[in-house]
Amino acid sequence: MKALILALGMTAMSGMAVAANNPLSVHVLNLETGVPSSGVNVTLERHIGETWQPLAQGTTNEQGRIAELYPSDKPLQKGEYRVVFKTGEYYKKTGHETFFPEIPVIFEVKQTDQHYHIPLLLSPYGFSTYRGS
């Protein structure tokens, strides 16, 4: 039991260390099964004028994380951003139905020297998100 707790703690800390180099990370947890959701496609967009400009995309790893979603060649700028979790694709791959084909999360960056973490707690017919750390 102690080994399991230690392994989980080290995994969490290693994910934080990688994320510290990038201003944006995401994490998807499946509330129905209680495990991370690997294989979820995620896009990042920035609101410019009247449109959303694509910036990056990625797929959650076996821990349900994308530690570095923001483009490494661009400095983080103030403004509105949107992370879109492609949950319909994920549930189709797992052989389940869902009410939400995608989940957009719009957030505002006011301080460019901070890390932004967006966790998604997911089930087929509901979700929750918050600003993580």
C-alpha cells in the first residue's frame, strides 16, 4: 500500500514538473469509472477579434493528461482562450454513448507568468471543470 501511495505521488509530481515548463496543462478524469481518460483529443484556441484562432492540439496520455498544451514557440499572451475536449470521439472509441460530443471550456489569461491547469471531470451525461494548479 505504501508503494502504491508513493508511486501515485511521484507520478503526480513528475506531471507537475513537466507542466511547470509550459503555461497550460489539462487533465481528464472519468467519473463513471474512477480512472484517467486516455485518448481524449483536445484543441486550444485563442479568441482574436470575432474568431477563434487554432493554437495547438493534443491527446491525453495514459494518465489522462496533456502536460504541455500551449505552443512552446509562442509566449503566453493575455486574452480569452478556449480548450475543447472532443468527448464524443472518446466515447465512440470506448463504445459508449454521450450527451456531449465536445466540451468547450473558455477561460481568460490575465497574468502571463502563471500556470493554467484545466481539469475535466467527465461522465457520459455530465461534466465539471475548474481552475486547477
